[in-house]
Amino acid sequence: MSKRKPPERSNQRYRTRKDLIDAAGRLMKNGHKPSLEEVAEAARVSRATAYRYFPNVEALLVEAPLDTAAPDWDALFAGDASIDPEERVDRAEAAMHRMVFDNEAAIRLMLSASVARAARETDGEAVPYRQNRRTPLIEAALAPARTRFKKANYNRLRAALAMIFGSESMVVFRDVLRLDEKTARAVKSWAVRALVRAALDESQAQ
Amino acid sequence: MSKRKPPERSNQRYRTRKDLIDAAGRLMKNGHKPSLEEVAEAARVSRATAYRYFPNVEALLVEAPLDTAAPDWDALFAGDASIDPEERVDRAEAAMHRMVFDNEAAIRLMLSASVARAARETDGEAVPYRQNRRTPLIEAALAPARTRFKKANYNRLRAALAMIFGSESMVVFRDVLRLDEKTARAVKSWAVRALVRAALDESQAQ
DNA sequence: CATATAATGAGACGATCGTCTCGTGTCAAG
DNA sequence: CTTGACACGAGACGATCGTCTCATTATATG
């Protein structure tokens, strides 16, 4: 039984996976939902191979735009000495707002696929089906004032801000309320400031 | 050219449309996305007819669960003499919360279809593609205290609460934050109360 | 370099989608 | 009751989905 250590080939797998995600991201830019065949062709890969990496089209579309349109949050607070959490959270929301509204088409496709996929997998075993970029951003914004919050208040505030930060609120403003981008930004700016202030007040009172 | 007034037959059209929506709502209860053929069969209608009423499957699924799971909001404040907007908004959110989490599967399908459909129709002409049940509910909750808000503050508060009330926040809590239903309700309860309070303060100050 | 093994390509398969045409049934005005 | 307009049913069509099998290529190790 001359067993040989199986070849790793992890680099090859990583590259083809990345090629697929990149191709999907490119094709989603214009808001057109690409068929898996289109993505595979753009990635110079056969259809069968694409299905070896992603169980369905949605799973592929979920990962695509996130990698493409991910700005560098670090630069947001880099040359900035502001400590005021209200100010920092508002600025972070502004950046997230821009990113979401600039990539609305692609993000809609991602969100749609994500929501449907989670519904399908409710009965099966859970899957890490969605990334979370907003929590790190929120935490970075709150970091300098971290000690001014009680722990419970901090966690509650963080969760509440997550409702406002993401792409879901964009859907509310556009599809439900039919409000324009500027109004949306104004409402969110007011809301995040009010929430930060409330959490601060409750933390220092008593 | 003997022209005769064309037969109305609007009742027939209304019934088949309603039959299709009802059938879709029934099939979506368990979270399984029904194929259009399944819906048509359940509605005792041919596939071709279903396509005569809805351009695609998503358009059908968007309208279904809303009609099915729409409680009577009026009863919420019927035997209630509370005037405090904070209390009323919190109670309204609790009701919406229950409705959304009880029908999570169907609402996910609706939301997914709605978000994707809006993306597709971005280039074409706008379409009334989504109903808005939360705004009337929010307005009913704020009604008794309506005069205590300045107009701008009222509109801003109403929009901010819409972010928290709907099904979108459920997606945030479940898929992004991975928090359980109880925690979600607690966070939202705190947030809506804080927002109402902030809007009130800003309205009476100055 | 040689080779076992992993990664890929090619393509068939049934199911569903969305569109189309044509024939039948049915309502309601005259 | 008659009849014209309308709703409906049946079914074909190509496109895409997701799964499968089998052959071919590429890679890392000895």
C-alpha cells in the first residue's frame, strides 16, 4: 500500500473560485442577473466546474459584489482625530450609504439571492451564507468612545445601527417609501445620531 | 360597422386573479417556493392563464403573502386609551414583529422576489411593485400625538421607524447579526422608543 | 521524468421558465 | 336566443437550471 500524500492544488482551486466571483461581479455591474453559463464563460471555465464550486446561481451571486465594491474603511478614520462617536458613526453611515447606492443594481441581486437562499436552507443545516461588513465598520466608528458605554447598551446600539447601515434600509427607502437618495441619507443621519445619543445618555445616567 | 359595447367580465377576471394569489399564499406557507405550474394547478387554472395575469413567478409571489397574513391593525388600538406615542409605537412594532417572524418563510420569498424585480425594472418604467402596510400602522400609532411633532420632525420620524418596522430588519437580525427573535424584539423596542423620544424632544425644544 | 490523483471539460438529462399560437368555452349585450 | 368579444385550455418552443457520467488535462510528488 504505497500511499502518497495527495497533491494540495489549493492554489488552483483558489484561483478558479476567485475567477468565478470576479466574473460574476463584473457581469452584475449593470444590474442584469447573469446566467450561470454567462459567468462561467466570462471566467473561462466550464459550466460543470462552476457548479462544483457553487451549489446554485444564487450562492455565486451572493459573494460577488461584496468583494468587488468593498472600500477601505480604515482610510475613513485614518487622518481623522475626531473622538465624538456621534460624528464618527454618521460619517461611517455616509460612506456605507454611498457604497450601497452606487452599487444598487448589484447589491439588489445579492440581497435577493441571499434572502431566498436563507429561506430555502431554513429546514436544512445552517450555512454561513452571508458576510457581515457593517459590524466591523460600526465597531470602528464607536471604538474611541467604547468605554463610555455600558456593555449591554453598547451591544444594543450596535445591533440597532446595523438595521440602518446596510443595504436593507436602501430597499425600504426606494421600494416602500419611494424616497430619493438625499432624503434617505438625511433620515438615516438623524436616526443614527439620535440612537448614539440615547445610548450615551442611558450609559452615563445613574 | 355595428359596434357593440364589449362585455365587462371584470368579475371573472377578479376571481381568477384572486384564486391565483390565494393559491400562491397557501403554497408559500411552508417556505417552499412554488413553481408557477404548482400555483396554477392549485388554483385550478391553466399555466397559460396564470401568465396572462402575472408576467413572471416573482410578480405572483410578491402579492401573495401580504394578502394572507394581514392582521387587523385597527383592533390593536381599539380598546386602548393610551395616548403616549412611545407606548403605542412600541406596541405596533410588537404586532408587526410577530406577524413578520410568524410568516418568515413566505415573507422571505416575497421580499426576495420584490427586491429582484425592482432591480430588473430599474431601466424600464416604474411599476407599483410593492405594497406599504407599515406606514399606515406607524401613522395610526402616532396619530394621538400628531400635534406634538413639528411637521418635518414627524415625517423624518415616520421614515426612520419604517426602517425598523418591516421585514427587512428581520433579515438583518437573522442573516447578518445572527441574533434570536427575542433579542431582535428587544433591540427594536429600544430603538423605536429612543427615536420617538428624540423626535418629541426636538419638536418641543425651541 | 513518470505517474497517481485531483481538477476540469464535454455533454446528456429532466424540470422549469417565459413566450407563442390556435382552438374552445363562456359571458353578456342586443 | 343569437352572436361577437373575451377568457381560457392545450401544447409546442427555445432558454436556463441543476445533476449526472465519462473522458481529458494539469499538478505535485517521488
